[in-house]
Amino acid sequence: MSVLLAIDGVTKRFGAVTAVDQLSLDIRENEFFALLGASGSGKTTLLRILAGFERPGSGRLCLDGTDITGLAPNRRPVNLMFQSYALFPHMTVEGNIAYGLEMERLARTVIAARVGEIMEITELSPFARRKPDQLSGGQQQRVALARALVKRPRLLLLDEPLGALDKKLRAAMQIELKRLQHEVGITFIVVTHDQEEALVMADRVAILKDGRLLQCGTPEEVYERPASRFAADFIGVMNFIEGEGRTRAIRPERIRLFPDAADTAVEGRVTARAYHGLDLQLHVLTPLSARPLVVRVTADAAERRPVAEGDTVTLGWSEADTRIFDD
């Protein structure tokens, strides 16, 4: 897959604060790419630099091999979808989607064809004549997305696009966004602080901290093989066992309850249990750590061998599932 966008040594400072620090990344053609980080990690500043709303202090951006570092936002084949959908309340769905094309003074026949096509892809055709206040949150989100896609940008930037939706709708829209991205064949870069969102949607994920790139890889790579203790702790839930100048780290789902055989086995007492429907989360205090280890047990396994708070259990895991980090 060829490189669409090359970010080369980009740095951005606001006074004494370095928001983006010598950051380099290659974004591929037709890729769904996620910038993941906590508040203050630099992900939103980087997105604004890509859109042209901020100018980097150093470094450069190349899109399709052309340097766009100094180009104004309206001269870049890039579109930005904000967390706030900012739909025009007095316009219909069709009018909202067509607005950007009308500003470009395209022919009415061209506008009608492109709006009709994108409404079919985003499944908005039945709502063409409705106003935004007649739509659900998920439908409004799709209108904002259609408005951005109808201009056919080479690159679509999405700033926390699902943040305003409730949990159930957000989960559904994660799959929907992924489907739409594949169908329209446009490169998406999404900014999010939600690890699950990044893992579900993205082809690759970049983890940022203090303006620096910590790790970049597929969802499986950053989850199963974190490059640093921070990345291990930031993505999902991780158990850390300190000792001898190093830290052993293991995911809750890799710990087995009452194993027949294991490289490491330890007894502990269940201090808490939380039922999540699909699985059961146990907190088990062992001699290995001052903090209880978190263990995920499938609902089926929990039914076969019930465990209550206060019970003594045996835990085990394979060394192959353990990651080692220097203290």
C-alpha cells in the first residue's frame, strides 16, 4: 500500500509548551488510521496541523508527494469533521450535504448526482427532506460525515467523531464508520482518547504522549506487544508485577483460573468480582503484588466452576503471554 501522507519531523510549540515534538509518520492510501492519546498528548494539535489551521514550527507535510506545509486549509484536498456536527438547522439533510459543493459553484446536475450518491452510501436517502432536529444522534453524525465525504477529499480528518453518542450507538457507529471508509476508499485519520474505539476501527494506531510518538502498529500489535510500560498501561487493562529491577506485565484474559499446567502458578484470595455479561472480572490478591491481579473469566467458565468473593483460587499463565519492561 503506497504512502499518501508523509509527516516528517513536525514540531509545534505554544510558548514554552511543546505540543508536538519531532513527530514523523507515514499514512497509507485508503487507510483508517487512529491517533490515540490522553488529553494533552498532542493528537488534536497534530490534526489541526494536517488540516492547515496550525502551522508547524519545523518539519513538513507531503500529500501525494507534494509539500502542503504552507498551504491554506481551503487549498488542501483535506476535509475535517469536528466532534460538534455543526449542521445548519434551517436546511434539510440534502441541503446540508450539498452546501460545500454549492460554495464551489458546481453545476446543479453534478451536485444532485454527487449528493444522491453519498446519501445512498450513508443510507440517508429516506431522510433527505428532514431537518437536523428531526434526526437521531446517529443520523446527524452520518449527515456530517456525508457532507465531508461529498467533496471527495484525498484525506478525511475526524476529531472525536463519536464522542457525542451514547455507548450503544457509539459501538454501532464504529462498525458503520469502518464500512463507509472501505466503501468510499478515502483515507481516514481519526483522533480519539477511547482505546476500544481505536482498536475496533483502525487499520493502524499511533499512541502519542507529550507530543511524541510512542508506538505505531496494527491494533493487535499495540495491544499484544506494547513497546513501553506506558503503552501497555494505556491500552486496555494490564497487570504489572514488580521485582528485581524489571516489571512483568500480563493481560487479564491471559491468566487462567485453576490451570492444569502453567509456567507460573500462584494462589490468591478473591477480593472482588464484577459481572459483565459476556465475562466475569475477578480481583485476586496474591503474594506477587501489593495490588490484586485482574482476571477475566468467560461466563461459561464461571458457570462451570463458580467463584465467590473470599474464595481461594489458583492462577496460572504462560511466560509467552508475559511482557517484560525495565523499571
